[in-house]
Amino acid sequence: AQSVTQLDSQVPVFEEAPVELRCNYSSSVSVYLFWYVQYPNQGLQLLLKYLSGSTLVESINGFEAEFNKSQTSFHLRKPSVHISDTAEYFCAVSLPYSGSARQLTFGSGTQLTVLP
Amino acid sequence: NAGVTQTPKFQVLKTGQSMTLQCAQDMNHNSMYWYRQDPGMGLRLIYYSASEGTTDKGEVPNGYNVSRLNKREFSLRLESAAPSQTSVYFCASSGTDYGYTFGSGTRLTVV
């Protein structure tokens, strides 16, 4: 079975400062990795995903995550955050099955709060 | 807009009452899921349906039942609600691109 650990439950950071949200996973087989974002009172939205290929993946709003197989990590980074980035961020893994449901296993979430 | 629609958005139940949470998607996705979200625990899978006509238990299925009515609709039923089922429930669907689309959630309180 897979598991996901998000090392920080709360991350406060000042506006325009860099941020890193940490995610480690455990699996005996290769996995696909995802970051989702949840704004207050909304559902989750896909931020970025790693399936294969380049280990550095980017989102359209300036976030990036790097897959590190040796450290089993998929940390999320942004060089300069905005107030609007305040949200809860979830790391998730799934097995690369085809032809069946791809169950996601989620971490417990990291609340990012950007302070003015 | 295309997406996943959940109803109702809010519900208060008394212990022992029953209710059904409805979910419909219009993206022609094969797979659908029900998760519950509790503070500090992330999202936990209750049931999923890989395709029309199939359903399987997830991590926390006790106290719940599901029905995949057709390709579009996947409902979650609480037969006898308990306070431990107070949570936010999310329905999601997925296709071939490995990305889930989530509904906006149902906030359920059992008193």
C-alpha cells in the first residue's frame, strides 16, 4: 500500500517570500504523484502532476514540484507567493494502473497562509 | 460548465436518520469516487466505481453504501447516520489523463 506524509500542517509565509511545502511518499512500486489545492469552501483542484519524464513539473501559476526518487519526495515550491495563494495543499499518489480506477491516496494537507 | 455536481451542499441530520448524497458528472469519465474530509486527516476514500456497474470499498466504507446508477451518476447513502459521520463529503471522477475532477462538497452534520 502507498502512503503520503506532508511534514508541515501549517506554513505561514510573508507575501513575495519563497515557500516550500514538503511531501514524502512510501510505496514498493512506482507511483504517480500529484499536488492539489483547496481554496476555502471549495473542492480540490489539480495543481500539477508527475507521471514520467522530466522530474521537474510546473503549474501555470508559478508553482513547481520536483520528483526525487531516491528521497521519495515530491516537494512543492514557489519563488514568490501572493496573498491569493493562501489555501490548503494536498499531496497525493496513485498507482499507474490502466483500465481501472486510479485511486488517490492523500496526505493530511498543509495550510499555506500568506501574510501581508 | 463541465464538471462534477454534488447535492445537497449542506445537510443536518439527527442520529439514526438516513440520507443519500447525489453526484453527477458530465465529462464522460469512467471512474467515480466518494471521499470524506476531516480536519488533519486529508481525504479518505469511502467507495469507488471503476466503471458503470461496478463498485468497490475504499479505506473507510463502514456505515455507507453506494450506487452507480449509470455512467454519469454515483450516489452515497447513509442508512443510519452517526455523529462520527459528520464530515465534508467530496465526489470526484477521473478519465484517462490521471487527473481527478472534484465536486464542491457536501457539508454534513449529524447531531
